[in-house]
Amino acid sequence: QLQASGGGWVQAGGSLRLSCAASGLPFSSYATGWFRQAPGKERDFVAAISWGGGTTYYEDSVKGRFTISRDNAEDPVYLQMNSLKPEDTAVYYCTVVRGSDWYEQAARLAALEGDYWGQGIQVTVSS
């Protein structure tokens, strides 16, 4: 129900774009988030976007380098990753969360919660 794509290998300073397309979800109006998990580390929050795409927030280390976006509520969510660093190397996951409003959805994402998850995508950044 969540199809993630993109990723791959890139040299430091390069760019990649991930996408996350939802289909067949048993609910509407959800926030979408991206997480990542580096080898030997816990899963971390990366970025989130509201249902309509008007509100976003980012983990501090990716601010100014990553952009989460969607054209409208029915379109896939994209994570444009620029100025990539070796420390961005990880498996990236997208997820969607329900909630009564954006604030509840954002709080759930910040707590690393997700109702549905896409498959992990490897992103490797070489120095």
C-alpha cells in the first residue's frame, strides 16, 4: 500500500530523490514521513509533510539539504536530497500516520510511529 522508489549510490555532494506512493489505504487525510536507519543504529526521523502538503518539518541535520514535497494530496510524496554526506548513508523508509490533525500526526511521526510502511530503500553516499 506504500510503494517507495529511488535511492541508490552517489558521491558526497550529489543528489538523489526518493518517492513514496500510497494506494488502497483504508483511510484518508494522513501525514507522510521519511525515516532512515543506518547500519548498527536505531531508526531516526528525517522529514514529514501534511496531507495537503502545506506543512513540513525536518530533522535538524537535513534542514536546508533535504526537501519533502507533494503536489497535492493524491500525488506521491518526494524526498529530494541534495548535498548528500556519507553520514546520510542508510536505509530510508516512508510511512503514513493518521490523526485528528497535523499536530497529532506530527507528534506520532516524531515518536517514530507509522500506520503503514513502504519497503526500505538503500541510499549510499561515498566520500
